Amino acid sequence: MTPKNISVDINSEVTINCKTINLKNSQNYRIFWYKNNEAIPFFNNKNKITIKDVKKTDQGSYFCVVEDIQKSISKSDNTLLTI
């Protein structure tokens, strides 16, 4: 897995997409988001994160984990957001 790097300016907008092999049918999975290995539940069950007013504190490594109905789990590549 190769991390994706995104560089943005403060006060700009950025979108990070959840891309995993299990992301096929929106009825049959749950999505969990993490920043720097800490859960960020506000974005759970969304296939992308949009930060509309980027702050320095938004900088970090983001990834999602997808769990399907059979409890099969896949993790996305990390996306490194730099300000």
C-alpha cells in the first residue's frame, strides 16, 4: 500500500475518499474513519470526508476501515494530509 499525500492551505476545502476492495454495495457495509490511528466517529458510514475550513489541527494520516455483513474487513491506504 502506498500512502496518498494531499497538501492544502489553511481555510481551504479538502475531500478524502474511502477506497477499499469491499466498498461495493452501500446497503451491506459499515465504514469507520481514523485520523492518526484514532477513531473519528463523526464521519462513520460516509464514503468520504470533506473538511470545509481546514485548520492546522486537521493535518495527519487518515484511513477508513470497511466492514461488510459477513464481518470481512478491509482497510484503505493511508492519506497523509499536510498543511
